[in-house]
Amino acid sequence: MSAEIVCVGTELLLGNILNSNAQFLAGELARLGIPHYYQTVVGDNPDRLQQAIAIASQRAELLIFTGGLGPTPDDLTTETLADFFATPLVERAEILQDIAEKFKMRRRQMTPNNRKQALLPQGAQVLPNRSGTAPGIIWQPRPTLTILTFPGVPSEMQQMWQETAVPFLKQQGWGQQVIHSRLLRFWGIGESALAAKIPQFFDYSNPTVAPYALDGEVRLRLSARAASEAAALKLIAPVEAELRTLTGQDLFGADQDSLASVVGELLRDRTQTLAVAESCTGGRLGAMLTQVAGSSSYFLGGIISYANAVKTNFLGVSRELLTQLGAVSEPVAKQMALGVQQQLQADWSLSITGIAGPGGGSEQKPVGLVYIGLASPERQVEIFEYRFGQERDREAIRYLSACHALDRLRRRLLAG
């Protein structure tokens, strides 16, 4: 048995709002162990909505609708469902009374079009909405099909799901298992290179192993189906251990770990400190570090040396170097790292200087050229050159620069 999510609303198709309802419901279905293989987004059009219902009702036994339950003419979910299954709509007195009481409590005048929200398909149960005026339905128009509808407002939908839908589904025999996932996170290796290292894992059935790439990071999702989360984790554990052994330092963390949080743990374990000097990233690296709670115990601060005068006056970068080689060069990155390390008396320091674009590049120094400096407690500096490519936008280059800087420090700390 499987579920399908159908989200109704032209505003979703236009990109006016983020479809957070689908994300929430997908996670909830996984927690209940209910497989779902399709999500559909359809606009406020009865013909297209009927087509979506026809397809979904043939390939899933549980249909979950969000949106289209309001009082306006473009709110068509309930009446379209009733029309598709040739079932009359019936006004429910208890819903009408609930709506009237809510308007009275809020000291607002109920308008006639709100009566529309009290119309339910004959035989459907009310899925109560404690916060809003639009109730949902629990309906089985045929023995092998269950339909749940929710308003599009995320807070209302989530409350209705937890309070009524989940208990109902469990009572009906859904959700007897859980699908639990563990996310392994990698930096410094491409998706294809990682997949080539571990091809045998993609044939596993429980847990499954699936790769995907996102903004320079590669992730492996390990998902197991079991009677409980603890049992699922037992299935995942030996697979994760083997993957960790095979992938080494390319794996930087799991689940909610970030490069910044992992670097922070390594520095805290060593009771060492870090300072940063940034040019093209403009504080992006420092922001990543300070997003981690407790980072004040190891991160001393940074200098945003965007202008050459700041590089010279605060970091001690040679004017001659800036004139001869320019700000985007290995020697400047080295002096920036040493300068901020000395100024803030840090054990470690990172520097970043580059061309984030979209202008400012040349044949010798194209957009996307970045130098990262890493100074050790012994004041030894390593310089890393990256060419992120002129096709990337400015923000992507800044983000990748900050992440690669953190990854270089992470690997250096692990190497001792």
C-alpha cells in the first residue's frame, strides 16, 4: 500500500510560495513507514485536478490533498473530489456552527461564501481544523481508497495531521513500520567519484543507499524499514561503518553536521583557536563559524579585508606585492593568513582572496579564481588554488570558497 501527495494551488506552480506542505508530509509518511512514490502539484482548475485524481487514485491507496479548501471560487478541492466520485455534497450543520463561532470569537463578520466550507461529500468524516475555518475530510469513496484533505496553511495542516490523521491511519493499519534515514555528508569528492568507490552498496534493499549532490557537497542517504527507529538504526549501523572505512576523510559528518560544526569540535577537542581573514567572501566564512552554538570558545574573530588598504594596514600585506601581483595571488593569501593569526593571537588562521565576479576577471585571473591560505600554530602556511569557473554566480563562488577553506582546515586537524 502506498500514498500520494497532491498539493493544490496555482500559487505553487507560479513559485509564489514554497511547497513546505509536501516536504512535511513526506517526512511524516516516512516516519510512519508508509511508502510514497509520487507527488503532484496542480493549479486551481477543476479539469486538471480531476485528471490528477484519476491518475493518483489508480496508483495509490492513500491520497493526501493540501490546499483548495477555502471559501473563494478558486477553492475547488472538495467539490472536485465529490464530482469525480459522483457523490453529492451535503451541508454539515456542526461545521457551519463551528465556523460561525470562530468568526464571533474573532469579532469578525461571517460572509455567505463561508458556508461553502461546510459542504462535504456524502459519507465523508470531518477532519477537524481547530485553528482555522476550513475543515478537511476523511473519506473512503471506495473500499481500497482513502482520501485525506487539509487546508494549505502549513500550521493548520500540521496540527490536523498530528491530532487526527495520524491516529486514524494507525487505527486503520497504516504506519506499522517506520522508514528511518541517516545522512552521510562528504566534501572534496564528486558524486561520480564517490559512487565509483562504493558501487556494491547501491544494490542493497534494506537499508538502501542513494547518493545526491547539493552545492558542492555529496550526500549518501541510508534508509531502512523496520518496526521501530531503533531497529532501523541497527540495520543502518554496519553499512554506515563500512562506508566510513571506505571513504575516509572525504566523509565529514552525518545528519545535521556542517563543515563549520565539525571543525569547531576538532578545535575544541584540541583547545585551539581560529581566526580568519576574508576578502572576496566578505564575512561568509566567519558567519558560518558563528552559526554554531558555542563557537566563541574557539573562534576569535576575523578581519574583512575587502580593500587593499585594509590588507596593508591591518594584516601587514606588502604594498609592493599588491602592486606587482595583485590582491588575488598566493603571496597575498599567505600574508593575510599570517597577519590575522598574529593580530588575533590565534593558533590557526584561514585567509581567502579571489574573484567572485561577475566582473573583475581577466585571461590570467578569471572569475572564480580563489586562493585559500591556512596557517598552522607553527606559522607554516599552505596555499590552495581553486578555479570554480566563470559559469558560477557570485554567491556560489563565495559559498564554495568558505566551505573549501573549512574543509582544508578539517583535513589538516585530522592529520595532526
